[in-house]
Amino acid sequence: MKQAVLDLFHRKSLVLIAGPCAAESKELCLEVARELKKLTSEFGVGYIFKASFDKANRTSITSYRGPGIDEGLKILRAVQDELDLPTLTDIHLPEQAAPVADVVDVLQIPAFLCRQTDLIVAAAKTGKPTCIKKGQFLEPAAMQHAAAKFREAGGEHVALTERGSTFGYGNLVVDMRGLPTMAAVSKAPVIFDATHSVQQPAGASATTGGKREFVPVLARAAAAVGIDGLFCEVHPSPDKALSDGPNSLDFEGIRKVLTEVSTLDKVRRGFES
């Protein structure tokens, strides 16, 4: 495994998992990955590039979903080859696990699919490290069962990701107590998804909204509580992003967040050492 992946799953230091929501193009992905590689190197933080080849849960059937698995994997391989970075992407179907694992370094199970046994088992059988996002409908302690499924299916390296919980209609909240709870019950690294946690899931409208101004607030709180990884969606022009623009950060935004989070993370680890 590459160093950033080892650091995350061995809980040695903070790791940033970041990139555009969808792999819109090779050029975009390389631009974002190159900028974030420089930024994380500056702050001494590990980095795993992420982008989705298919956004299978878009609100509208007409919404942009991504380049598809074949083109998406070519883009992710280009990021690996040209920038020597580990990569992460989502899988939505069990049959996607093996071909995706042939390319990427880390698999991700989307939040809405975190209880899908066949999908978790397929990911485990690839032997690749896997991040499972907590469903918006689950209490944090329930995620121990997702981690247990993965391990019982033969998987070794599993992490859990907090991305907010449904609160009424069209809103998410984050219970910061859930971060240490998930870590304790699962004995797995915990990642905080700061950008999806500020989503405003679509109701009557055909697109999901978001309030990116609250990303730094939640990220600071999570870092103070204690996390192993920080997940953020980053785009050079979020308002022009083809997916999740309202809750994505631009380059200036991710610099601000990483400045604050890395500082708090060092302080927190110092207290706990």
C-alpha cells in the first residue's frame, strides 16, 4: 500500500481524501490532484485523490452522473501514473468491485449502500482497503456491523466515514459524539466527510443544495474531537461543477480548512500521546 493509505488505516497521521465529486475530465482531475498534492505536502498531511466515475444516486435522471466505469478508471490511472498518488472511488454494484480494485488503491461504499451485504462482501474479497460511509439513516454504533461484515468476508483494512444524519426534511446534522463512538465499537479508522455533511438533500427541487460556508465549522469540530481522515470535495470552480457544486470547496477554501484542521489535529494528538 502507498504511504498515505498505510497512514490512514494504521491511524498514524491525518490523511486528506479529496477531489472533485465526479471525474468530469482527465484535465480537471489532474488539475485538482496536482494542487492538493502540493497543499498536503506543504502541511505534512497524507493525500488520497478521490473522484467518482458514476454518481448513481442523483436526484434527477437527467443529472450528470460521470464518465462511466471505463473512462473513469482511465482517468484515475492517469492520476496515479502522472502524479504518483493513491486513488479512491465508489462502487455501487458487486460486479464493479473486482475491475475497480484492479486500478484504485481504496474502494468506497456509498452511504445509501452501507447495509448492502453483497456489495461489502465483494469489496472485501478484492483484498483492497475499503471506506464505508455511514448511512444518513443509521446511528453511529450501527456501523460496527458494516465493519464486521467486511472483516468476516475476509477483508482486513476497513474505515468508516461520517457524513451527517437526516434531520427532518432537506437537512443533515452531525453528532460529533458519533466519531469516537464509531471508532470505539468498530476498532476502525474514522473519516469525517466535511462537504457532504453540509448538503441539503433535494426535496421538491431536482438538485441537492448545500451550505459550503459551514464546512470549516464542522471540520474544525471533527478535528478537535479526533479523526483519522478528512474527506472533502474540491473543484476549481464549484459553482460550475457538474455534481455537488453547492457543498464543494475551491482551492482557497480547502487551504483554509486544511490549515485549521491540521493545526487542531496536531494539538489533539499531542494531548493524547
